[in-house]
Amino acid sequence: SQVPVISIGTIAGDDVVNALEKTGAVILSGQATHLNGGQVTVNLKDGITVLSSLTAQVNSGAWSATLSAATMATLGDGPYTIEVSGTNSYNNSGAQTRSLNVDTTPPALVVTHIAGNAVSSGNPTGLFDATERGTLTNTTSVATDITITGTTGAANGETVTVGLNGKTYTAAVNASAWSVTL
């Protein structure tokens, strides 16, 4: 008789449910050996309190369960635990847990410079003057690109999107900073 081995795959791509993901159902899935034809119990827990309990069939070593949109809507920001357990026909049990965080608060985003000039509450606009852009005529274009930079609480690699005059510019966050060139 063998002991079941259960695994839980990454939830919502990064084990963090954001505001958009929280508006719908969230799929949980994983593997379970020595439980074929059996089932697992999937519990969503807040500390020791079970908030939702689901049953999932194990087929070809895999299981899947869905936390409904209604369940997700009841969750506040914070840490939760997914606990999956199962018992096989030999009465051997296995279990696994995985942390899940709900974080619906967008990261802070601050514009710090426009065209090389600092932006602050006392100076809310950047100045893009003739020194930076060059002399303009009807046949010339701006000699220097405008760069907008800032800081954010978003994680490295996250995308910052800046919209200006109907155009969209994106930048990846690196060390809490971002920069787009227009």
C-alpha cells in the first residue's frame, strides 16, 4: 500500500489574486499519485477557519477544482491557505498546502520627471523647452525624445502604461522605477 502524494499548482499564475482575477472564478489544480479513481478535498482556509470546501475527482493523476466568483467576492485582501487532502483505498492519507494571497490594491505610481525636469506638487508639469527640443520649423521635427520617468510599488517586471494624446506607451518596472520615451 502506497501513501498518496499530492501537489498544488501555482494559483492565478503567481499565487496572488489581483483585483481583476478576484471578479471571476479561480481554478485550482494539481497532481495526486496513488489516488487514481479517488478524490481529493480542497479547502480554502483563513487561518484554521474553512471558508470553502470542494471535492475534486482524480483522473490520470490530476485533479482540478474551481473557487466560484461568489466565493472569491467574499475574500478580503490578505493571506489564505489552500489545503488539499485525500485518502486511498488502503486508508493511507496525503495532504498538501499552498499559500494564496489576495491583493486588490493597485501599487502606487508617481511621475517624477518629464523631459528631464523634476515634477512635484509645487511644479506639476515638466518643461520641454527649445534647448531640449531644438529649433522648430515647418520642415523639422523635434530633435530630442521626451522621456517620462517615475517610481512605483509594483514588482520588477510589472508593466506601467502611460496614455498621452490617444497613444499608449509601456515600460517594465525595474528596481521600483519606470521610464517611457514618447
